[in-house]
Amino acid sequence: MSTLPVVRIADAGHHDGETVRIAGWLYNLRKSGKICFPLVRDGSGIIQCVAVKSALPEDVFESIKNLTQESSLIVTGKIRAEARAAGGFEMDVESVEILQRVTEEDPYPITPKDHGIEFLMDHRHLWLRSKRQTAIIKIRHEVIKAVRDYFDSNGFTLMDTPIFTPAACEGTTTLFECDYFEDEKVYLTQSGQLYNEANAMALGKVYCFGPTFRAEKSKTRRHLTEFWMVEPEMAYATLEDVKRVAEEMIVFIVGRVLENRKAELAALDRDVQKLNAIQAPFPRISYDEAVKILQSKGSEIQWGGDFGGTDETILTEAFDRPIMVDRYPSEVKAFYFEPDPDRPEVALGVDVLAPEGYGEIIGGGQRVHSLDLLLKRIDEHKLPREAFNWYIDLRKFGSVPHAGFGMGIERCVSWICGLEHLREAIPYPRMLNRTRP
């Protein structure tokens, strides 16, 4: 058993001139007469190895020469600086241990040629190994870490909320219903918000972060049936607090990605100048103003209607950073939105729309804090009061103005990466016609 250290490819530069081991998979193989150039990946990066026939036992060279794509192997060799190589280093091969060789009779299905998106999604469990998909997932990781770091360093407490819920948080037509015990029906959560309002009354500033589910029969590039959402909630807070926190968080996230994921953004050919422009303050317009802008550009939207994806794209065309649209009609917002005291027909809510056609990434606002108004809104939306008894209690025992928002992680990642579809922004997407792999 070798006592040489196994190092990550990302750390190879710290071992210049040393003989080490790299454990990974064959990404690609180039051959040139008496030299082979196996590209090895290990999840942290890709390194070119150089295998010279005259420097190796014949059986070792032949085993390298006959390697197949995605065979697993441990390569031993000396790390050497090479300015022309990706990452700036190569490995001169001294020996190789092949753990599993992919057979030529049943070859790795994803080859360097072009494949259709459905084929790639059917093989998502393997497609994740590609350079592009690895870059996206690492940026997703950076976004999630930045979200947590922002809230953790600004006085928020993470509180997990239930996946099974007794009632709808938003529209009842977009719920996944499940059989529970004793013939009880429960639903997969659409949002942790209602529980988070209770949490905020206990701890002041909180956030939840987890999977959410929407049974929308949508096939657009902006929809998944299962996605991850971060939802902060703040006691003694208003719509203006929501705008401030949302703006700060987005600027913080984009800054972190630009700082720590330059290589991944380059692998995606992302125009980082567009991300460099994401600075405060974000433009702020009212729903009324947005409708006038849309109508002036040919949209048939009328006051009172909700915006579709095309409307959101039109609204952001003139801006190089996200915009905030507030005070939508109360009729198109959920029951828990506080109405504007000066104009009860509009809600104290805001949507944050990303530029470049990515649309809404954040939605939130101020919550109803009056007991009488909450009961009225629950009845107007034909929701069962008994399912909301605990939520109603929050307005009986120390109710205060409070506010919060939700941000879909996949929408944020798609925008930052410049993706065409949300399906690449999550490891295993669930869509209207896809539940596998």
C-alpha cells in the first residue's frame, strides 16, 4: 500500500516537484505515438497527465493507452509547473492503479459529440460529471453558502420549517396532496413562510432554507415542481426593510461568486461584466408605473393583471441590474399581504426582477398583522379557518408589523450562470414530465 499522499487536483499547485497520487476518473485521452495524455478529473478540477512509453513499464503504458472514458483510476506521478496547461500544472506519470475500467462493449454513454437535451436529462446522473455541469453546481454551492453567510452575519437565526403542512400557503390549486395517518390529508409545502412568521415572533429575525413544491402544470424554462427557497422573516419590519435586505443579499451573493468562482464562470462563458454591474441601489418602480411602461411598449396588460415572463423581460430591458416593482393589486397577491393603508386596492409587496430576461427571483412584502383583517382575508380566499388556528394566534398574542420574502435558489443560480433553463441549476430537476433519474 502506497504511503504517498492523495491530493486534490485543485491543490496540485501546492505540490510542485513532489510525487503524489491523484484519485479520479478519466475525462479524456489523447495519444501521440509514444506519449499518452490522460486528462483526469476528481471533482475539484481536471489535470493533464503525461505518460511517456520509454519512462514506464510496458504493461503500465499499455494500460494507460487503452483506458476508456470515465474509468476510475489512481495515478501516481510528479507535479510539474506548465504554463500552457489548464490550471498551470501537469503530472508526469510514474504508475497507475485502475480500479474499474469501463468496457468498450458497454461504453460511457455521454461522448464529446452533441447530444439532445432529453438524452442528457435521461442521463443526468452521469451528465453531472461534465465540466459545464460541475461549474454550475459549484456556483450553486457558492450561492447557497453566500446566502447563509449573509443572514448568519446579520443577526438572523436559521429555523427549519415543516415539509408536510395541513393547509395551503398560497394557491390551493398548486398543492401536492399526500395521504397521512388515519385518513388525514396533508400537503407538500409551497413555502415555509407561515411557520417562519411564528418563528419571527419568537426570535425577531429568522430564515428558513429548504425544498418547496408547486404543482403547477407549467413547462416554461422558469418552473420546477421541486425547488429550494430561502425565506427570511423579520418582526417589527416593513416593506422598505424587505427591499433593503433583498438588495443587500443579492449584491453580497453576486460579489461572492465573482470573487470565488472565476474559473467556473469562465467555463460557462459567462459575461462577468454584466455581473460586475450588480451594485446597489436597484431601480424601484411601482406596479402602476410598470403597467404604463409595458403598455407604451406594446403589451396588452391592463391594470389588475399579473405580469407574465414576457412582461418581466420587457420591464428589465433598460436596466443593467435587478429592478424592484412594488404595490401590486391585492387581488393578484396571497391572502397574507398587508394592504397599503393609503390605497387598500394594492398590497405592500415587492417583486425583484433580474435583468437579461430572467424575471422574478424574489417575491415578498409586509404581512397582515390585524386579526380582523386576517380573518376577513382567509374567508375571502375560501380557506378553512381551522387549518390556520395556530397562524391566527399570532395576531392574538403580541401581533406586530412584520415582513419577509422568498428567493428561489435555482432562479438566482440560472441568472448568475446565464443558463437557458432552470433544469441545469439543480442536480436532479423535477418537472411536469420528469421524475427520473
